[in-house]
Amino acid sequence: MNFKKSYFILAFLVAQFTYSQEGVAVYSDYLSDNYYLIHPSMAGASNCGKIRLTGRQQWFGQEDAPALQTLSFNTSLDEDGTSGVGMILFNDKNGYHSQRGGKLTYAHHLRFSRGTLDLNQLSFGLSAAFVQSTLDGSEFTGFDPVIVPGVIQKDSYFNVDLGVSYHYMDFFTHFTIKNFLASQRRELYSEGFESDNLSKYLWSAGAVFGDDSNLLFEPSFMFQYTSETKEKAIDLNLKVYKELEFGKLWGGLSYRRSFDGAQYVSGSGLEEQKLQWVTPIIGLNYDKFMFSYTYSHIMGDVKFDDGGFHQITLGINVFCKDKEWDCNCPAVN
């Protein structure tokens, strides 16, 4: 790896260690029929309970590459669907740093609909999260200003996510504040790189369009803003659904771009590169089961590895109600 790449990667990793200790990271897995993973107000919003298991692996062939596993479940508590609950368990490992934790969610749904003839629903959700961070320096023998060699350090903290969602027929929008509380945490790193302000703001919106051929198109976006670093990024998404005799086949494409760039040394000067990645996704719903695969490819001149990020999601729908909404709304039907 040349010097300019080393400089960029070091800066990138320091930023990740400093500010990404936020629980479940915001990737593109919410597009695998799992908006609840990032928006607590979606707990119990669907006419079925949903169990989703995801596994994400980055940079195959690289030792201690980032990996994330999540297990989520959410369902409504009553027949009319006014109350919902959910749970998320996660395990996130990135080199010497790892996080484990869970979230418990309660959501309330206000219905303004005439039965199932139309969908008009306002939802509020709250998640209480517990996170344990570990910095394992027991086998670290090099030099790094943020790692104490020979020591395993741990820290645990609580936090809260708040969210609101609105569905009207084929339109939807969500707004969530992740890590709403400024948690007091013990510093795991030696140079004061950490901050107690982990809050992140997420805004999603989209709509579903279709015709008589049972082919549906769902354009959407998600904007995220990190409070401490002032970083901003946007996802531009398009999903397509096709009804088949044995189930539903769907696929899509997501493009993420940051508004802020990272500097790296190039020749005798500095250049800037913004984070960009493209994620194709394909999925299948068969009866009550769901499978999806996503592949994220980072774009740009400077990157750690030519390989991408692979993710598989397995799901099953449970406790389904007999009636569905009379709309093109895959997230809740």
C-alpha cells in the first residue's frame, strides 16, 4: 500500500473509531424489507410480525475486516395494530474494536383509515439501547496513538432512539434521532478521541408506483446527518417488485454519497475524495420466507481493497393478519 493510501486509511479508521461507536451502523440493509432496523417507529407497523437475520462481511481476504451480524424482531401487540414492540441484537467487529448490544422498542400507531380501504397511519417509536464496546489491545504490538498495548478495555452505556413515521397509501416518510441521549462514557482510547455526542439524524421518504402488470417501482431516499462531526450523506434508491406464481421477486440499486470529503496526500499536494458506494440488491419472498443479497462497491481512486461488502438477509413473517391494506405498500403489507 502506498503512502497516500496509508494516510487516507489511517484518517478513515481514526474517524470510525472515534464516532461510529453508536450501536447498529447505518448501512443499506434497511432496504431488505427491514426499515425497523433504523426507524423504531416501524415496530409493529406491518400486518405481519417480522424476524430478520443479517450477516455483513467487508473486504474478504483481509484479516480482522469489519463484520456485522444483526437479529431483529418486531410485531404488533393487538389485532387492530395500534401498539407494536421490537427487539434488535447485534454484534459488530472492526479490527481491535467490537460492539455488542441490544435494543428494545415500543411503537404506537395512530390510524386515520377507513378499515383497510386506505392506509393513513402516523407512528411514534422509542428504542432503549444497551451497548458494550471492547478495545482488545492484548495482541497489539505496533504503535497507534489511540490503542493501549497489552490491555483489554471495556465500556457499557445506555442510549435512546426516537422516531416518527407516516404512511399515506403508496407514500411513506420516516424521521429518527439515533442516540438521542448524550451518554457519559469511559474513554477506551488514550488520546481523548471519543465524544459523548453520538446523535445521528435520519430522514427517509419514498413512494410506490405500479400498473396492472403487477410490476411496482419504489424510488426513495435516506438522508443522514451526524451531529458531532457535521457529516452529511444521502442514499438514492430504486427498488422494483414483480409478482410471480410462487412469490415476489424484487431487486434494486442504492447509491450513497457523502457531502464531505476526506483529504489524502497525492504527489506534492492534497486531494479530497468523498465517500461513494453503489449497492445492487436482489431479494425473493416465498410464502412467509424472505431472502436477499446485497453487494456494496466503494467508488473512488483511493480505497482499502478492490473487494466490496457482502450481505445476506434471511427472514420469516409471523403472526400475519388476514387483511392487508388496499395499497401498493410493501413495507406494511
